[in-house]
Amino acid sequence: MSASPRPGTAHHDVDVVVVGAGFAGLAMLRELRDERGMSVRVLEAGDDVGGVWFWNRYPGARCDVDSTDYSYTFSAELDAEWDWSERYATQPEILRYVHHVADKFDLRRDITTGARVTRADWDDAEGHWDVVCEDGTTARGRYLVMATGCLSAVKRPDIPGIEEFAGQVLHTADWPREPVDLAGKRVGVIGTGSSGIQVIPRIAPEVAELVVFQRTPAFSVPAHHHVLSDAERAALRLTLAQRREQLRSSPTGLSVPVTKRGALDDDEQARRAHYEEQWRTAGFGFLLAYNNLLVSHEANATAADFIRSKIAERVEDPELAAKLSPSSYPYGAKRPCVDTGYYETFNRENVTLVDIADAPITGATATGLTTTAGSHDLDVVVLATGFDAMTGSLLRPTITGRDGVTLREHWSGGPRTYLGLMTAGFPNMFVIAGPGSPSLLGNVMVSIEQHVDWVSALLADSAAAGTPVIEATAEAEAGWVDHVNAAAAPTLYMEAASYYLGAEVEGKPRVFMPYAGGLRRYRRECDAVAADGYTGFERSPAPGDVRVPQPA
Ligand code: N01
């Protein structure tokens, strides 16, 4: 299908069309334009850059990876002029950083905002992608890079009668840009994952009543975020290079020391002391307190018991503490959370927990929400219900590859990729931080930069060889799918109804989507493929006399 723009909208004919102007899209744009001399157009649905940090502006939103490690590493000048103010940066500070990067590297001139991609079609005869946006913007590019994020397709629960509700309905991942005044209001929050756990303690002191609708309790440990002192910032600067090297070579992309100790190597007293120490400092790294928490039930139970004992200390009412304590899945099998005062929030007079596993929500009325056990009058409903993870943002647009096959058809049994980067039958389409990559299981920034560099080198190599049409072979894809499954099989990840497994959306194929082999191993696999002349990819000349983009 050829792209033709609506009157008043633009058409962009470029080497590369990138979808999404979050961390991944901006990195891809800078790399291909400034390092490879390619023309790039980024199409972004939001009306500004920032991706997930543009949309998730709910109170309390912040990252849970140390800010220093949640940064680009491609520019020493950028490093020198940017100072994070807190251990875990808030959403506004991260967005300021993204804006700073966009301005410093003059990225905005190649970005169209307010352009939600609705379809992309591979034209086999011409060897390019035609891309169409909801607003009529169109683009054509030799390459298509989906930098749409793994947690960006917002999931709204189906609540019968919600349109009758007279109050406000907000979603954490689609929070209004203008300030929302919750003071003195009766607010219901549905969902107790990372977003719920951040928003709940933050709004509890200002609202009149807070009703938390919990389906599955989460494991959460203290974040210990704090404003960085001058001395801490100076120390971070001094150790930055070494820290970056450690991130690149670590299995998680986190600056958490890797231990060789398993939880059962210590006796109970030593283990408890170690957990106490981790509890006081580690934040998200608590999951790495021992090296076998995600592979051994027995080891995992020691950490899970420890966290439950802490919940019991933090929540005054033992019955409430029990309801807030996860027991139906291993610690870490769902993405663990970090918090600031989450459990203590339930000691407040104005906060109520409603267990919707026992008494599910049946619907909404003009005045609030009803469950099988009763009704709750509310002024505002906050949906902290997460995302159609990993595949949602790739399957919501219609993407058609060779022979008219859609990505939805090709992935009907679950996502299939080679190295998490390409999918057979979809030539010249790359996914950044998508299914089959380690992105979600570690520091996504490290994955993003690895993917961007690796894809950039592949495009340069292919252009130099006169074979700019690149496609993962069906065999390589099948091999990687097996490899991803094999990496996940021995882990406890398989034992929770998580979004890693596609359990968050009814009817979604239940396959483990991220690569659980770790970033270090993943990087080695990718490097070996490149060193071997890009095995698993078929590369061919462009059809006809189409211009071959040349690297700088
Ligand atoms: O989403 P989630 P999130 N009825 O899917 C519940 C990143 N993140 O937005 O577990 C009732 O984790 C659902 O219940 P259940 C981070 O990677 C990072 O909180 O499905 N309840 C669950 O409690 C994170 O993992 C940061 O039974 C429903 C919650 O809603 C990811 O984003 C901050 C429901 C969804 O939890 C997603 O986090 C925020 C329904 N129909 C997010 N549907 C930081 O960096 C879902 N739920 C700190």
C-alpha cells in the first residue's frame, strides 16, 4: 500500500522511519543520523518527546534504577553537564533530561509529534516501508525501527457501567498534563503493581478517603531514595567510567554487585543479617541478595518469608498485613516493586484495602464502584492497571510484512524474534527492547544502547556490502525462540501470572517474552553473530535502482 498524506499533513521520505520518541527512539535517531549520516524521521504519538516518561506523570512516579545508571552513555559532554539530584529521579526530572538531550543534539527537527502510527506496510517490490499515522502524516523509509517501548500500550480494565460514573477516571500511564486536584476527594485506586505502589502513599495524605482495590499483593522493599548530597554526586562523577563498564558487563545492567553466594549457603542467622543489611540499602537490588532467588524454591522462600515478616512489622493490623502479603507466587516471578512508605499507608485512618480477589469488582455506578461484597462511593477512580506488555505497542498498529502477512498473524502463538531485534518475514524492521530481548529483566537503558549500537553496525555493514535488505531467517528465529524458552524454563518466572508471560491480558498467548539469559550473555550472543558475518540474517541488494544509504 503506498502512503499518501492527507492535505495539511506531511509526507517524509527518509532512510529510516523510527516509531516512538522515548529513550530508545531518540538514541536511534541520534546514532543513525549523526554517526551514520542517514536521514531519519521519528513519528511520536505524544505531543512531546519522552515516551513512557511523557505519559506516566502520576504523583509519585520515579524510576527505580539509580538515576546515574538510567542515563545515556554516548556523550561525555552530556555526562559532564548533567547532574541528577536524587538517587531515583522523579518523572519531571527524567523528562527534563530527555528534553535536554533532544535540544542539545538538535533531535526535534527530525521528530513529528502527535503522529500515532496506525499501519506500516512492507513494499517488497520497492524495498521500503510505508507508514501511516492517525493524523494523516505518512512516511516512507528503507528501514522501520519500532522503538515503541515494552510498557506503553495502556491497559484499561473492562468495568461494566464505567461510562456512567459521574466522577473522574484517570490512568497512571495516561495522566493529565494539567495538575489534578485530589485534595479532600474520595479516591479509589485499582491495581497494586509498581505504579499503584508509588501513587498510593503519595496521594493518601491529601485525599479525604483512599480505597485501594487489590487483586494480587506485590512484594515490595524500601526504595531508600534520597536527595544526593554534593559528596555523593562528586563520588558518582569520579567513579562514572568504572560504573559504566560494570553496567555493560553485568547480567542485569544494574550497578549491584553480583554475588556468588546462594541463600542456602548461609545459616539462618547469617542469612537474616544479610537480608537486614540489604533491606536497609539495596532497593531493587534486594532481588540479587543471593544468586539463586530466581531458580530455587527453597532459596526464594527465605527471601519471601523475610519480606512478609517486614510487611507484618510495617502494618499494624495483622489481618491487613496478611492481606497485603503475597503468597501465591515466588518473590521476583512478577516484577518486584520498591516503595516509600507503601505498607505504612495502610495504617492511616483514611485508607481502606478492598480485596477484589475475594470480592471482585462487578461494575461502576454514577457514584462509585461496586464489588460482590458492597459498594464504594468515590469522586475519582485511578486505574493503576498497567499495560499490554511487550507486544501491545507492536500489535496495536497493523504491520504487514512480506506476502501480506501481518505481525499479529505471525505472532498469533506469541512473539517470535531473532535476538529480540528482527522477525522473519518482516525485512528491514527492527524492534528496540522488544520480546526476546533482556530489556524488561534488567536496566532497560543498557539494553537500549546495546540494541541501538548493534543495529547501527549491522546497517552500516549491510550498506557497505551493497545488501541493504536484511531479514532474519525463519530458522534463526525458531532457534532464538527455543533459546528464550530454554533460558526461562529453569527459572521461577514461569510460576506467576505475570506480564512477562502474557498473563496480564485475557486471551494473550502464554509464552515467556523477555530473554532471561541476562544482558551479559545476550551481548555475547549478539557480538558472536556479528563477528560471524551476521549469521541468521539473509541480506540482499535493494530491488531496482533504489538509493542505498551509505554510512558516514
Ligand atoms: O502495572 P502492573 P504497573 N482488575 O502490571 C492490577 C514499570 N514501572 O503500571 O497482579 C483489577 O505491574 C494487577 O493485578 P494482578 C515496571 O516495570 C516502573 O504498576 O494482575 N486489578 C496489578 O496489581 C512495572 O512492573 C516504575 O492481579 C487489575 C496492577 O493492576 C511496570 O511498569 C513505576 C486489573 C497492574 O500492575 C508496570 O507497572 C511504575 C483488573 N482488570 C511502573 N488489571 C518504576 O520505575 C490489572 N490489575 C518504579
